[in-house]
Amino acid sequence: MPTNRSSRMTWAGIAAGVALLIAAVTAAVAWRGGPPRSDSSPAVALSHVHGMAVNPADEQLYVATHHGVVRVSDPEAVYVGEGRQDTMGFTVIGPDHFLASGHPAPGAAGPRHLGLIESTDGGRTWRSVSLSGQADFHALRSADGVTYGVDSTSGSLLASSDRLTWQKRSEIDAYDLAVQPGRPDTLLAATERGLQRSNDGGRSWTSAGGPAFVLLHWASRERLHAITADGQILVSTDAATWSRTAGRVPDAPVAFTTHGGVLFVATDDGRILTSADAGATWHPMPTSRS
């Protein structure tokens, strides 16, 4: 049956219009920073941030959340790998080398407590290392070959030099933990009783004085940052005397790290903020809270 010429022209016009629309959308997306997200990098809604650190392999910020590890960088934040475990304690100990703890993703097989897990490919895959089913580290730190973890199931500070066998050093309920670089036996713990200090690898603790801190980061032997519950930022060179900076976190802080003089803070409303001037001004990093 013959085809009407005007119908052919109408459909050709529609097809051309659709093609132009697709091209325009593609160009707009490209201008805004790349193609649409695929199923392998779904939109990120940060929730329950438990820790974060910069990966020296790519100089990007990695954030441990309730649903896996997120890389936060320009122009977007994306989940890393397929693991969606509730990542609690988290630390970066080398290029693409992460340690973590927490709980399996909903519906995933395995014990309720992950113990210590490890990734050597920047968080794309994880393997169980030790204490599976036994420990749930809410604070996890490593320096100079010694790894410390505050186990929420027992309230104990555990220490290991091989990440396979652990010693119980003491009982302490800490919001956060910091280990002095170059001196792995020197620790600070932010607790309800104020800042506590240990000079014997966490076996004993004494009051360190100073304000009541909730977050700590020991970037170098002579550079220690701390944040109070109301967001005030302080610095110290000796972990004994403190200087207030002009900066303050604009919302309740829940996780904190520094890298190369830049401060990174996660707030309880799902934002990641960064400051290059000691907290005087803050800028949001790209995330989605939708």
C-alpha cells in the first residue's frame, strides 16, 4: 500500500526533533561534568557517615557510610565497588589500602559483626582479615605498623601488629581515637570524661586536659587537630596545649580528617564540607541528599 508523502515528512520531522533534543541533553550533561550515572554509580545519599580519609593513590576523599564506601570528588560522589556493608570504623593506611569494620549489608550472608575487613584496591573489593563475628570497631586507627580499634561489643581497646592476632589493652568508651605518627604508643581518646592520653599503647590512660573534644586527627607528629561538640576547631603541637582557630564547623560534626592543610568535615545533615583556611570558610563537596 502506498505511503502518504505528508506522513513521511511528519515522521521525519519528529525524528529530527527527537535527535536534536537528545543532542542538547547530552551536551548539557557533558557540560555539567560527564554522562548520566549508570547502575554501577547510583546517586549517592550520604547517611550515617562513620569515618573518612584521603586515599594517597588518587588524592580523593573516601567516606565510610551506612551503605558502603563513597568517593567524594569533583564533579560527583559515587559508591566504590559493589559492597554496601554498614562501614563503621574506617582508615586508609596506604595507597588504595583501606581497613574497616561494621556490619553486612541488609540481606547479605555472614556474621552480624564483620570484625576487621581489608581492601587493597581502593574499596572495590573487601576481604575478611580477623575477628569476624566477634568485633565491631567503631574507631579504627593505624600508625607505624600498629592497628588500634575500639570494639563496641566489649568496650575494649584492641591492638595488633599483624592485624591477625589482637591484644586487649584496656576498656575505654571513645568517640574518636588518634595515634601520634612516629610514636605508635602515644594515643588520644575523646571520651565522655574528656580527652584521655596513653603513653603505653592504650594500656593505661590519664586525663589530657583541654576542652571536651568529639573528633581528632593527628596529621603529623607536631600537628594535631580537634573539634568540640559545638564545632569549635583547635590545634596543638604537643597534645597538651591548645590554640583556638578562627574556624567553626557550621553544623554538628560527625567525622573529620585533614590532608595537606585542608580540613574535611562530615555533618549530621549529610553534607561534606572542606576548608583551606583552618575553618574560617567552608565549601560543600558534591554529594546528593535526594
